[in-house]
Amino acid sequence: MSNFNNVLGNPFDTTLALHNLIFSATLARFPELKLMAVHGGGYLASYSGRIDHAWGARQDSRADLPLPPTTYLRQVYLDTVVCTYHQLAYLIEVFGPDRIVMGTDYPFDMAECNPIGHVAGVKGMNERILAQIAGGNAARVLGLAP
């Protein structure tokens, strides 16, 4: 597995961290808490419906959550380090352009060489959404927006 630590392990770590924060009810207890999740939210983003299904179907997945788990994903901002246009387009479509922030993975070897170009290359991208993702969203979340 060590050969895949970066390829699989890093997104998995992000997935596991988000699951723990959601199912421990941390995000429910702190509704004003905002998180930025690297690797586009890991694997959770592409199968988020599964956690809602488990919450409804399995007692051991209910935890102390008063609302379905995906409700708490509104407190999470996902970065753009997903390596493909179609995955980034999916994140924008499902989670909304206001929940996506620029990521680079710099200075690591998996860094996105042209992060602005990666976002701009998404089919249907426009200047308003590009500006949001390229810095506007992060500035807003960090309280730096005018």
C-alpha cells in the first residue's frame, strides 16, 4: 500500500477526517464552524448520499445527529485539487460554486501546475464563478472580503 499513500491515502485521510467530524456531531454542536477540506473533500464528495442512507438505515450510523449527515457538509469548503475537469465540475454542480476554494498542493509533486487554468477549463465556467473559486470564496470565509 505504501506506493499508493499519496494517490489513495491522502484523499482517504480527508474522507475519514470529515466522517469523524460529522458523525461525532462536532459540526452539529458548532454550526458556525467552517472547514476547508483538501483533495476536493476526498472520496466523501462523490458518494455523500451513502452517508445519508446509512444514517436512515443503520442505528450505528445515527450518532447524535438531529439532521442527515450531508446537512453538515454546508459547513465544509472543498478545494479544487481533484486532477480532472469532470470531477471539479461535479463538485461545483453538487456543492455549489460558493463552497469551492482554490487548491494547489504546492510544493508537493502532485501539485496542480496551473490551478487557474484547471478551474477555467471546466466546461461552462464563467468569469464570476472563476473569481469566486480563485479567491473570492476563501476571502469571504476568512473575513478578508471587502
